[in-house]
Amino acid sequence: MDFEKLLHQRHACKLFLETKISKEDIHFILESGLLTPSSHGFEPWKFLVLNDKKKNEELSKLCWNQQNVATASHNIIIVARTDLQSKDEFAQKQVRRFSGKSEENFQRVLVLYTHSTDGMNLDERYHYAQLQCYLALMQMSLAAMSKGIDSCMIGGFEKEKVDTFLGLKNPFQTAVILALGYKANPPKYKKQRLSFDEVVEFL
């Protein structure tokens, strides 16, 4: 599928068929998520995959009973990680990849890359990481569409209950969910967007 066609065909699927996505295609979609760019290369996420019908139905109850979550072949829960300060082992590990062997250079880059996050409280770090998770969300959604797999991006859920359902502990918190499968029905409406001239302004 060429990219222009992919952009026009991707839509928010509300109900999926029972057809399961192949292991190979799910792996491709997840690998696409791994390749997502992130601020300072932190990759502040983890991808949790549910493909069990009963678990998907349980998750749906925490997402205001959305049927796309219940009927999905797979739900990818993208969780944000907040251990992004200079004192955190994860942040240090990520920075070392770019700083070379010099300890002096590592410390310099660490200060540079964590200057903002060191001044953030937990909620602010969660929001910072969550924004990065949206990038992975979109990349995986487009990767899915390139394989003829439909999706819906789920931002409506009871966060604390989903965190508990998944057994999440610090530094992880649920950011967003990607429901995947094969659409049961064609889209009801033609894709509508603001016109190019309404949105774009050349300065």
C-alpha cells in the first residue's frame, strides 16, 4: 500500500472481526513502535500486548465499554515511564549510548539531557513521557494499516483502574491504548478534515 493511500484509509475502527492478526504482523507493528523517535532518544515507553479475548473484554470495561477494545485481536497498551531524571538508572543507561566511553562526556550529556526532567515533578514527567508515547502510537497505527490491519487509538479509559489491571508499578503508568484487528464494517462516514488553506500558513 502506498503511503498516500494508507493515510486516507486509516480510520478509527469501532468493531473488529474475530480474525486474529498473525504473529509476524504483530511483531512488525511492535518493531515499528520500537523505531519511533523520542526526545533525547529516551524511548520512555513500554508496550504491553493483550491478545486474550477474556482479558480484552475485561480491559474494555475500564475503557467505558468500548467495543473496539473488547473485540480487538490485540490491544497494545503503551505505558509511559517516568524514571527520566539524572539520578535514575534508566536515564543514565539511555544517555550512555550517545556519550561514548568518556565519563566526563557522559556526565556532560547527562546534565544536558536531563536538565528539564530534573526540574519536573512526577505528574509533569508522566505528561512528558506520555507525549512521546503518542508518537509510537501513530507509528504503530500506520504500520498496521500498511499490512491491511485496522486500528483505533484509545484515549478514553479509567487510568488508575487500568494501571491496577495491568499490575503497573513505579515508574510505569498507562499512557494510551491501540486496539488492532480487522474491521467488521466499512467506515460510516467519508474522512473529513479542514482544508489545506484553513490549516497551513506559509510565513
